[in-house]
Amino acid sequence: MNQKITAQEIRLVGDNVEIGVYSLPKALALARELELDLVEISPNATPPVCKILEYKKFLYEQKKRDKALKSKATKVIIKEIRFGPQTDEHDYEFKKKHAIKFLTEGAKLKAFVFFKGRSIVFKEQGQILLLRLAQDLEDLGKVEQLPKLEGKRMTMFISPKKK
């Protein structure tokens, strides 16, 4: 910005300036005449590109743009559903309804079977339960990770399908 620019020749762009290559003192004089700042936009170009503008306003607009981009970025929400290896039919249907609601809202689903004590011997039942859930929800979401046993938990991820 202004006196901190080191290049001797610069390419000047801007709204109320004739575009072209200028010497640094001439460009600074032009900026002072318009009561604005000379700001280096692209320092790696040859010659470096500078623009005459109001620096504080430029920073404000840049912050505003960044904030707008950040607000448009999607935030991934992960909802969890927990089953036991011998989950009942009614409980399964109840939790499946919740899973449907989560996927229609656009949240990722983490379904897991938690094995307590010696129930780890029923890991096939847990896997069957999770695969059945994946099959029941295949029209709403796709399986991101198949059932995988990690310690005493068998976990599966389902992400919603794009509309």
C-alpha cells in the first residue's frame, strides 16, 4: 500500500484512472490527487498490478465477502442412532422413523450397535441389523461406510441423497 510498494514500474487499474503502465512516483501522485490509496493487487505479475481505491472500504468489502461465503458453506450435521444387538422389531421401527427424519432434514446418520459385556458374541446379529437399516433407507440415503467393528461398537455411516 502507498509507500510500501517496492517496484519502480507498476500497471495501474481502477475505476477513474487511465489503465496503463506508470512509474511509482507518478502513480502515487495520481492517488494523492484523488485522495485515495495506491494498493498492490497482484505483486507477482510483471509489472505488479496496483489499483487506486479507498483502502479501509476495500478491507470492509473483503470482510463482507468472506463472511457471505462462510455463511453459504454447508455445515455437516451428524445424528446418531444407537441399537443393541437384540433390538426388538418395535424399537427398530421407532429408530428407523428417526433415521428417516434425520436424512430428510439433510443430516448424516451414524448408526451403531453397542455391545455390552458378553453380547459381543452376537456381532453377526449387529451387522445384520445395520445392513437391514441400510436396505430400508436406500431410497433416502447412501451408505458411506459399511458396518465396521471398533472395540465394542459396530458403526455404519449413511449420508443423505442429493435432491
